[in-house]
Amino acid sequence: MWMTDSHLSRRALLRYGAYGAGAAALAGTAASWDRLTGADIPGRDDGSLVVATLGSAFDPAAVQALSAGFRKLHPDVPLRVNAVQAVDWSDFFAKILTQIAAGTAPDLVYVATEGVQLFAQRLGVPLDRWVRRDAAELREYFADVHPSLVESMMYEGSLHQLPVEFNAADMYLNRQVLNRAGAGFPPADWTRDDFTALLREMKRSSDSHFTPYFWTNRLWGGVVPWLFDNGTNLLAESRAPGGSWLWDTFYPAADRAGRGGGFRWTTPQATSARVEETYDYLASLIQEDLCTRPEGGNGTNLVGVFSTGRVGVTPAGGFWAGGLHLAGMKANAYDVQYFPRWRTQRMQFGAAGYAMLRTSKKQDAAWEFIKYAARKDVMTELFTANQTTPARRSMLTAGRYRETGPTRWQVFYDTLDKFPDTGPIPAPPQVAEVTDVLLKYTGTALASPRSVAPALRRMQGDLEQAMERAL
Amino acid sequence: MTNTQISAGRARSASAPPAVSVRPPARERGTRLLTALFLTPTIVGIVVFTVVPIVGSIVLSFFDWNVIDPPSFAGGANYREIASDSTVLVSFRNTLVFMVLAVALQLVIALSLALTLNGRMPGWLRSVFRSAFFFPLVLSAASISVVMKYLFNQDFGVVNWLIGLFGIAPVPWLTSEHGAMATVIIVYVWQQFGFSFLLFVGGLNNIPKEIHEAAALDGATGPRKHLAITLPLLSPTLLVASVVGIINALQVFEQPYVLTDGGPGDSTRTVVMVIYERAFEQLRFGEASAVGVLLFVLIMAVTAVQFRLSRRFVHYQ
């Protein structure tokens, strides 16, 4: 420390003046500069068309093929596929939103049903004008894709994505367990009571380490398919007006009947009699030891326990055929059937496609990529291992499922074709909160006896708050 | 600065004309510059990665921000919202219960093992145990939790299979409220106690043998020796272990997030989980920041109380 007299020398005055001027200049520069974003980092914004995909959705070879084919078709459009690693769709959307907040928004994002309305409402661009413009080119695509999948990608009358894959929740049954129980494979029109009776037979014929029915507590494939089956939903479901521009252009009268401008999920109805009845049914299965209390997560350990015969039945989609094959399960060791009929036999699905972000400065190029990714030859190259169900009906063939199974592979697309009321999981723009509330109170409702009604009352309150809250 | 310089300065200011600044000698200026140069990276790091985020969080807690739209000033609305939010309140309760149980268990296990290893034992065996106890700490908490989730699965887990060999019915480790909290604590303590254990081993080695020998001459043996001699002399280490343990426990996230996702219901939802969910899943960054600020205050308060109490219970040699 040095001593300073109360009066400054001329030199000191000049020095402090220079410091002050420097600081003021720095502050002024900082204040007048546009907000620095991640895009200002050298090398970040190289002018490429950036496509963000869920890291685990496609294998690296398929991504390379996807990129190479597009570059060949559009050599003037540099393309960068950014595979974002995430454990599930919710985690994926969180990471995409972080990129957007950092100023490095991609041009296209691979979005599943869980995020369709969130992206459409806040971030996305309707594809209507491009679809109208290229209608002739797209006619073949729409003729191959079920209208329910297309409708699930619409929001308030506009189309936001072209679906390229989907997964409906069907029932996978282990044939080894069925044989052990002396039970035949259930018919397509089996009922909920048939299902319960089958679980009891499986339980009787197995040891204490066996679980007849296993399910995971999540939005897709958790309690929701049972709600659909019982003719209800977590949120009141209706259709937005509009959309006739698309239906009239691409679908015959029979297919477009009753279609609208996309789904609306509004009033929570967790305390309705049918929702409570559904939870009571699942609670009764737990009480009877016919299924476990549902755990959270993505059911990664399920492949192992199903393929080794420690689980008899579980809900899953076409994506599981590839998973079971990789786990070493023979094509004829399992098979798939529709959900059993309760009040209805309506089933649920989730779909995915590319959403264009409104911040994109390359929207025409982005549209070219969307069209390219929906082509049959491109999808065939991308979806080789049966890790999902292609959205194009013509891609589901006996050859595709010969090695992996199941024998009844037609069930995957017939879930849409034979049950046209099969619909998407409820995913309003507030989907994150809705999912959190659903998972939380499903866990509570089924964690101990007689807790269904109180848990559903609390679920209703929290859902009402979530739906009232503007994003 | 030397006394001569101070005297010279005083003398000059008293007798000589004013308006003259006394500059330090060149060598001292060089030393100061060098000191500043060495400190700058640390200070810049602390400012950029600690001070700015803390101040930013406090400011953000008074705004509504969803990442997509610009932030809008909300006053104290976020704090009013979380004060009446049962999930937030339960998460604070869960975190406090977790902290008390996990830290107590961690300290007891670590201290017991350190005392055991401090006894007569071959050197190589002691090294093996030390490495084994410390090893879980170097592993990723998320990876451990994924593996533990398999082990504690009610139907297919190894743990229930093992206890089943003794005729015990399967325990719903992860799917019942008490079971889930107990499992999260077990997994956390298993991974974390190695740090406290190492601290205690170091602390025990620092206690002079002469004190134990003198105590033995006075007739103090076994538990009495530990209570009267070892623990008081180990109290500074205990303070450090408990402060670090409590701060870590109050920020627990990976284990409940992977093992139970906060469930069943809210039974294992912790404060940091709520911050993550509000911010990155529900895009309510203002509310998440408000919860973060409250956690920050809680950690500061608990730590302050610990240091206050340490004046009475911690004995330095």
C-alpha cells in the first residue's frame, strides 16, 4: 500500500483520467454491441443447414447416409446433422431450448408428438405454403401415410411436420410364457377380462420371480393406453377447426371424415369416474401381484427380463422388435397383439418428424430437407433395424420383419388402419408439466392401497394449474 | 511497506508541500504486479463462474423467463408462487430429512471404519481398504445410480433375490415412499462416505501418539479413550467433514433423479431436482432461480450455524 496525498499530481490525474476514459469506452462498446450469442463463437455459424436429431434415434451410419444423399441432391446447401444425446424426448427438448437460448438454434428439429404443439405454438413454422406449392410431389407420400399420423402433426389448422415414424402401444406377449401357462395366443378381439385371466394363468404356472404384466410409468405406454381403452383421456380431447385444405387435397372422403385441424387437449378430467376406474383396475392388478408398481424411466431393463421369460406381457411399439432381436430373442419367441378391448379398443401412438424453426434463415432449404427425409428410399435407408415403425404403410413388409419378428407384424400399422380412432398421446404445449403431474400422481396412486382417489384429486388440481399457466 | 517508508510519508505530509503522491519502490510495484498476475485467472474464474451466476440468479428470480420470449419483470411473484407450491415445500422437507440421515450415516460409517483401520493391521491391508472405501467416490454418480436401479429393482433385482434366499419377502425399494428414500440414502452414502473416511484417517494420524499413551497410563482404554481423547482432538476434522457433507447433501440430485425420478409421488424429490424441472423441463427459469436463491440462503444459514456451534465443540490442539 502506498500513501497518497489528498491533492492529486497532474500525472496521477492524467492517469486516472485515462483509466476512466478506457472504462467508459469499454462500457459503451459493450452496451452498444448486439447481444453476444453462441453463434458469435468462431466456427459455430458456418452457414450450414443445421438439423438437430435425438442422438439415439438413428445410428451413425444411417445419419451419414442421410447427409450424403441430401448433399448429392442439393450440393449448394451445406448440411450439418447435430445428434443431440438425450435420455428421452423431454431431455432432448430441454437441450434444444438451451441451444435456442444460447443463440445457436438449429434450422430443423426432429420432434416427437410430445413436443409437436410446444414447437408449433412457440417456435415452429407451418408448412402449409410449401405443402400447397409441392402438392403434386407430395401426393404419393400422403397416400402412403395414415391420416391419423398427419393429423397428430397439425396445430390449429396448420401442418407443422411430415411424420416419418410412429409407435403405437400394442401388447407384446412372450410365447415361452404362454406355452408354460398352457394358454393360446389371444385373438385380436380379446377383452380386458381375457387379459386379466391370462395374467392369472401366467402367474399360476410360474415361480415367484415372474411378473405377468410389466409397465413403465411414463406418458407413452404407461397409464394412458388404458385410459384410451376405457374411452377416456387425461385431458378432454377435441379437434381444432380447419385443416380441410390438406384433407381435401390429399385424402379420399372416407379417410378425411371427422378430421380437423389438429388435436386440442384442454380441461383436465383426472377425477372423472372412468379415469378413477382405470386406476382402480391397475391397482387391482398390483394387489393381485399380476403386475408391479410402475417405476419411472424408459424401461431399459425390460428387454432383458422379457426376453428371458421373467415378464409375460408388456405394452410396446414397433421399436421393440429391433430391441428384442438385439437381445437375442428369436423371431418366433414372441408376438404382438392389439390392446384388449375394454369400453373401446382405441389405442395410442406417438409420431415424429422434422419441425422447421421460425428463426431459421434457410427455410426453403429446410423444406427441401423435410421433403427429402420423407422419401421412401431415404426412410428405407434410415430405418433398417426395426428400432421404430416407419410412417409409410408400404414399408411394413414381411421381408422387413422376417429376421426380427414378430410374426404378426401387420398389427403395427393395422392399429391405425383397423382402429381409425387410435390417437396421439395427450401433449398440449404445457406437456412437460402435464407429464410431470401425471407421473407423480400415478406413482402416488399406485404406491399403496386406497390411495387412488386422493391422488387423482391432487392430480386434478395440479393439472388445472398447469393448463391455466401460459407457457 | 516498511516502517521507514511510513515515517517518511508521515514526515513529508506534515512538513513538505502537499499534492505529492509517494510511489512504492519499483521492486515492490513489481511484486504487486506479479501477485496480481497470478491471482487474476482465479479471480476472473470466480467472478465469471460463481459471482456472476449467483447475481444473475438473484436478478432472474424477480423475472418471468421461458427462454423463448424476453424476460419480463415479475416483482416478488416467483417467491409468492413457490411459497404456496406444495411440491417446493415437500422438496425442502425431503432435502432436510435426506441431509440429516445421509450425513449422520456417512459420518458414523466413515469414522467407525477409520478408527478400525487405525488399529493394528498390516500396512498393505490398510492400503487395500483405503482404496476400496475411496473408490466409489471417483465414479460417476449417474452411472452408479443406473446400476443400483437394476440391483434394487423389486422384481428382478439382485438385492431382493439375495434377501429372498433368507426367506424375506421382496422389498419395494424404489416403488414405496419410505423404501425409495432409504434406497437413495443408501446409494448416496455408499458413494460419498469415502471422502469423510479419508479426512478422518488423516485426522487420526495427526493425533500425537504420546497423548494416547498418556491416556492409557491414566487408565483410559477402549470407548472411553475414543470419547475423551480421540473425538475432541478429531473435532476440527469432524467440523470439516460435516460442513462439506451437509453442503453436498443439500445439493443432492443425480441419485434421486436416476433412481426414482423424485417418486413415488414427491417422496424423493429434492430441491435441486425441482430447480432442474422448473427450469429445463417447464421453462420457468424465474421460479427455478427463486428456488435456487432459497437453497443458497439455506446452505449459508446451515453453514453459519455450524461455524457458530464449532466455537463451543471444536477443540484445536
